[in-house]
Amino acid sequence: MDHNEEFEAEPESGGQPALPRRAGFRALPIVMAGVIIIVSAVISLLVLRGRPGSDSALPAGDAIRPNVVGVAEDSGGPDGESAGALTISPAPEGASGTDGSSDGTLSLKEIYRKNIDAVVCVQAMGASGTSTGTGVIVSADGYLITNYHVIEGKASCTIVLSDDSEYEAALVGSDELTDLAVLKIEAAGLTAAEFGDSDSLEVGDSVVAIGNPLGMKLRGTMTNGIVSAINRDIVVDGREMTVIQTNAALNSGSSGGPLLNVYGQVVGINTAKFSAYAYETVEGIGFAIPTATVIPIVDELISRGYVSGRPTLGLTCESVPQYAQIYYRLPDGVFVTAIDESSDAYAKGIREGDILLALGSTRITSEEEYSAALNQLQVGATVTATVYHGGAYYYVDLTLTEQGAEE
């Protein structure tokens, strides 16, 4: 028998002996204890070397203490520069950020104070519910700008000024293609915004947005950022638009508000913030219609009530719901929900409840596709429409007229 093995006592009643256990295993606790003692000694030595006063040690807490803006650490960098600290230098004389500064730029506070009374809350009501957006006052006698999509399809509109006074607004004119609308309230002595030149913007310029994100509860919110891109072409609801791209935070309710430069001038009208693009979540991307586009459109809306040259068939359309396609066995297209009785479409027999399926060779299955197809056509042109009417399909040649000209 190996003398390095020992057995447990044999069990009574002839039980089987226990498995052998190595006597050497008894030494394991002793070895572990020795290792623990050695490690403890090393740690103690290291701790003693790291106490304050040692040449190689940092004062306790320095490794995690945050840098404090405006408070510099002892000079430690080359040429006496601060090591790892942030500092704010006093503004040089003549560049205080006021209207009288040498370059005319304003501080964020001054931009806000200059513009907040020219920014309004737009509440548009209709059968489908209430939409809330932002508007910009453009004249002391009550003309203001907002986005077309804010008031689209709504029956009435209330304007709330910065002093909480409320006014009923009348629609002066709108332009779906540029997503702009002009409203009018009966008021006087209002603060009008100052407009600047969007063509002078460059990527990297600082900008500010003021609006009403998420509605009335957060109205008058200001966010800041930079110009991320200029002359950016995007498609919104089937309409291609050339816009300013910014990373200033824009949310639902900010549409129609001003994008402001460092002089407190409006350089764009905020129109959309994409939370998703190409099925991916995207943050920090917002868009504004440049004033180079806004000013001529607004001037024409005020003088005419519409923008000349915009084609129309006189039809208002909505997508055919999928349940209606299945239950009623209707084709996939857009319902005609309203029709101008002076239009060629009405004269050719198209009525409410008909379904528009195509314009020329362009298939139409949504309101966005309908708008996009119209925008590719010219006033006075003739297009063949495919229409589902009374359970049968028809081809109808329709002539486009100028949007708003008949009003």
C-alpha cells in the first residue's frame, strides 16, 4: 500500500471502504495562507509608496476630479500653458456681443430676447384633430409665416402670442410645394422678425432655433447648433426641397419656427426633423427652408393668395385604406375626397368617391405619390388619368390648371 495514502475507517456492517484521499492535500490550506500573506505584504508596500509626499504619487482625488471651467490648474504645460484644464478668457473690448459690438454678433440671450415676441404658437383644428406648430411674425399688422403641413386640411386656426393673448387667424395663402403658409391676425403693434440672407451661410456657422416642441407646454424653447450642410436636397411627402441642414434640436411642434443666425436674423423656416432615415434612427438632423426661398414665396402669397405656376387637377385625395381594399374589393389608389367644380376633372365626370389609380404612366397609391406626380407636370398640360368609377375602370384626359388662380 502506498504510504502516502490513508483510508477512512471501514464502515460497520461490512460496508465498502471510502475512496483514498491524498495526505498531501492537507498542505493546501497552509500554502494558500502563505500566498495570502505574501500578497498582503506587497499591497501594503505599494500603498505606502503611493501616499502623499511620495515623488511618484498624485494627490488623492486628482485622477478623477473634473476640470472646472474658469478655474485653471497650476501651470504644467509647455510655455506655462494650463495642463488639462478649461478656461474662459474675458471678451475683448468692443466685442461684448451687444448691438453695439464691433461685429454686431449677439449672445444667445440677446438673440432670444430679440426674437421671442416674434415667435407664436399655431394651433390648427380640424375633423382629424388638432395640430400644433410654430409661426414667425413678419409684419406689425399681423401677417405671419408657418408651415403648410401645420394647417393642411384644418378648418380653423388660433394664434397664441408670447404674452398669452390669442387670436383667430385667417389663411392668406399656402404653397404645398415649399411647405409654406401665410396667416393673418387682426392685431397691431406686433414685433416683427428681422430676415437675413441665407445665401451668406457657411457650414459650421452657429445658428439658433426657437419653437414649441411637443406643443404648448414647452413653447418658447430655444436650441442652438451649427449649419451642418447647405443646399441639401431632400424629399418630404413626395416633394423635393432644397434646405439648410442643422443639428439644432427640432421636434414635433417646432415646424414653422425661425432658424436664426448670430445676428438674430431669420435665415430659415424650420420645416422637418427626421427621426428616421432609410429605416435607421438618426438624431441631430433638422431642416429649414432658406430665406432665399421663403421671401419670394411669402411676397407672392400675400399679394396673390397663391404661387403662380403651380399645377392642379382640382382634386383632393386620400389613400384607400387597406381594409377597404380587402372588404370592398377596391383597387389600391387614392380616394377623391373633394373636387373643384370649376376643374376639368369635374367637367369630365370625376366625382367624390372615385379612385385615382395613375397619372400617365405613374402609379398613384398615396397622397405623397399624387403630389409628386402633379409637381412633375406643367400648367396647361394634358395627362391621362386612370380612374375607378362605379365599379369600372376609365381613362380620362385631364387638363391641368394653375393652382389658386380660380379663387
